[in-house]
Amino acid sequence: MKNITVIGVGYVGLVTGTCFADMGNRVVCLDVNDERIANLQQGVMPIYEPGLEEMVRRNVSAGRLSFTTSYQDALNDPDAPAELVFIAVGTPEGVDGEADLRYVRSASESIAEVADHPTIIVNKSTVPVGTGDWVSDIVVHKQATTVPFSVVSNPEFLREGSAISDFLNPDRVVLGSLDRSAAECVAQLYFPLRAPIMLTDLRTAEMIKYASNAFLATKISFINEIANICEALGADVKEVAIGMGYDKRIGRAFLDAGLGYGGSCFPKDVSALAHMANVQGKHPQMLQAVMQINADQRRNVVTKVRDLTNGLENKSIGILGLAFKPNTDDIRESPGVDLVRMFQQEGALVKVYDPVAMQNAARVLKDVHLCEGPYELAEGCDAIVLTTEWNEFKNLDLLRVRRTMRLPIFIDGRNLYDPNAMYEMGFIYRGLGRGYGLPPLNGHSAKTDGTGNSAKQKNHPTPGTNDGK
Ligand code: NAD
Ligand code: UGA
């Protein structure tokens, strides 16, 4: 059992603190946001994360988990002084893509000013390479009297929506430090998870996190590029991804083509890595392409809708999904939210619905019609764009949706539905990278089935020929 303080009660901090408490440790979670802490003290979660509320409640009742806004209380409880202090504050995108470290700085300063006994400062926030050394410098300069401390980098790899399970079943635990015994002390915390634990130096640990996120983002942009080529050539990217994924060297994960990656991490982390490279005089060409392709995926959807609706001015567009992915209420860098703004810029009237993220979206979106459900959203729409593959959308009564739309245009930004079934229901349906609804390569117009969709694959050219014969 260890005494732990976790700084920041966002997606990472609250999950980390709660899981460590569940593993039998005594954890104090601290945040500067009074409202978040007051709510947590009443059992109200600041975020939507499946399973979290129940786990928090259980550990609070057991006396292992508590919440405070006071660094003094969180660090220096005479009965249980914090041995390990995790920093899990935000590191949002700053100027020119650089990570904004102001919250890490302020948390580090507070630790230095308050801690009255030796601690291990464990950085869980995603921070640029070299930040561990920078945190050490801050602490040294801010301490009124010298109190020994060590810094360990412990990047987090959980995903929103499956955060608890990811945290408790990690593929690996990475610990970077110049102080081996400090890293080993943190490693003990993770022993019960029976995951591979990698001990390395601070900077390497920090880079492992960025390289991992950048690689996953690259897989997504790669498959989106393939999707665009599939679409032009009449192939189906979903099947291509399956076919590629059987190769163990490639793997099926993160090859879902669609609207691209959003969220609070991939966009900012790829930018931050590119920024680090640029500062060092390197030219991160692949990272630039990854970002460009990702931005294009959203623009391409607007183009698709504009073409099908003959302009967007005064058209009614429904956006189905605002969270950046299912099972979260997080709308940071969400394709759905971005698309709302892009459609509005072209004069469209936008209706939105999301099962969980409506409150967050209402705070940032202006002049949108907030709908209570997908069927209200469909009424009178000229086009619907599905942006988040929520379970709730998998079994919609699509005929009902189709019947109430003004035009039956459906853009499936996550390739959730079967194109043939959608045609049969009378939709003008477009997935991304699914090769349907396009004229063949030789420029002859495709046979159509009266829905604006070309008849299925048979109208597409034979691979390897230029004229489709
Ligand atoms: P978040 O924005 O959800 O939460 C950050 C919290 O830190 C907020 O509640 C904020 O009030 C608090 N905070 C800010 N400054 C503080 C201070 N000085 N003292 C105390 N509290 C302070 O952030 P998040 O999504 O949990 O991400 C945290 C870090 O973890 C980021 O670096 C992120 O890149 C990384 N990360 C996030 C995820 C994820 O899925 N969200 C996964 C892995 C890593
Ligand atoms: C991601 C990583 O998966 C985590 O390992 C990492 O810890 C986290 O970032 C972080 O550093 O914060 P997360 O952003 O929660 O986790 O969600 P993902 O499941 O990775 O999805 C990210 C985005 O990529 C979503 O918008 C999702 O729709 C999109 N995506 C994902 C695709 O477009 N295609 C895919 O095949 C997979």
C-alpha cells in the first residue's frame, strides 16, 4: 500500500487515482477546479467514462480515495504523507503546435512550494521530450528549503471510453528516470497488473509516448489515404483493411477509415512532435502528411454533401454524433463539432444529436438545433452525416429516418452501415472509401439504380485496366 497524490482529475488523473485506490493504495486526487472537486465530493463525475462512477464511489466508501483542492492536504497529511505525486494535468496545443506546459509548470511549482518530505514526482501528462529535466529544475528553484525528490516519466496509454480497462490491462508500463530506485518504486505500484514494465531514461520514456500516438495516427491517415484511392478505383476500404490486418506485421487495429482522428490527444500530440522536430531543424514530412490527410478527411465530407445537395446555403444538415469517438463525452477536436462549423460557414442550417456529449457541445456550438434523438434530427434534413459510431446508431430504424428526411442523402463518416442495405432503403448513401456511386474510370457514366448510387461493384473497372473492360 502506498500513499499517492494525483494532480488533475480529468480523464487520466481521475482514472489513474481511482484505479490505484482500487488496487489498495490510499489516494488523494487534487484539482484547482473547485467545482470539479466539490462535485466529486458529492459523487458527481466531471467526465463521462463507463464504469468510473461506481468505482469512485466504492473506493471513497472504503476510505481509500478522497478529493481536495489543497496541495497542503494532498501532500502533507501527517498520517499519510504522499510518497508518489502523479502529475496528470492537461498539456493542450499551444502556439505553432507546441505543447502548452503552463499547467505542468504550475503543478510542479506547487509541489515544490508545499512538499515537506521526500517525494517521487511521476509525470503522467504527455509532455515534450526534456520536460522531466525541466520539471526538476522548476522544483529545485522553487523549493524554499532543500527537500529531496526524484522525477519519473510514466506516460499513459489509456483510451477514453475504455479507460479503466486500458489502465488495468496495459500492454506495457513505461517508466523513465535517471534515478533507478525511484523508477523501481513506481514499478512496484504496477506489479499487480502483471504487465511488461520497461525501465528507461526520462527522455526516451517521453518520446515513446509521442512516437506511439504518432504511429497510431499514421495508421489512421494511411488507411484514409487508401480509402480515397479505393473510392476512386471502386474498391472497398473496409475489406482492404481486413485483408491487410491478417498480416501479423500490419495488424487490423487502427485501420478504420473515416473522418479521421479527433480527440484531445492525437491532434495535439502529432503537432507537438512535429514542432519538436522543427525546432531541432528536422523536417517531419511524414507527420505533416498525417496531419494534412486528417484535415482533408473532414473537408472531403463537406465537398461530398455540397455536391449532392447542389450547394449548402439554407440546406438542412443533420450531424449524428458530436463526441470525438463513442463512449465519451469529450468533444475536443471532434470531427462532428468541426463539421457543424464548416457547414454553418457555407450557410447550412445544422441539427445535431449525440447520446452523451450534448451538454458539452451546447457550450461551444452556436445557432444549432439541438435534437433529442436521431429521429427528430432526421426530420426535414437534406443530408445526414454520421460522425461517431455510437452503439445507439448501429440499430437505428433507418427506414423511419429515410421517410422523414427531405432528401435521402446519408454520408456515413464511420462506414457503419452496409451500403447495399442503405441503397435498398432508398438512401443516396456514401461511405468513405467504399467505391460506390462513382463513374467508372473510362468516364462512361455508371448505371444507376435511381437513388443516385451507381449499381454495385459490377460497374467498376476491372483492376489493372484503364478502360474498365
Ligand atoms: P483534462 O483536461 O481532462 O484534465 C486536466 C485536469 O487538470 C483539469 O481538471 C484541470 O483543472 C486540472 N489542472 C490543471 N492545472 C492544474 C494544477 N496546476 N493543479 C491541479 N490541477 C490542475 O486532461 P486529460 O485528458 O486527463 O489529459 C491529461 C494529460 O494526460 C494530457 O497531457 C494528455 O495528453 C495525457 N493523456 C490523456 C489521455 C486521454 O485519453 N485523455 C490519455 C493518455 C494521456
Ligand atoms: C488515444 C490512444 O489510442 C491512446 O493509447 C492514448 O493514450 C490516448 O490517445 C492519449 O494519448 O490521450 P483516444 O484519443 O482516447 O486514445 O482514442 P482512440 O481510440 O485512439 O481514437 C482516437 C481517434 O482516432 C478517434 O477520433 C477515433 O474515431 C479515430 N480512429 C481510431 C479512427 O479514425 N480510425 C481508427 O481505426 C481508430
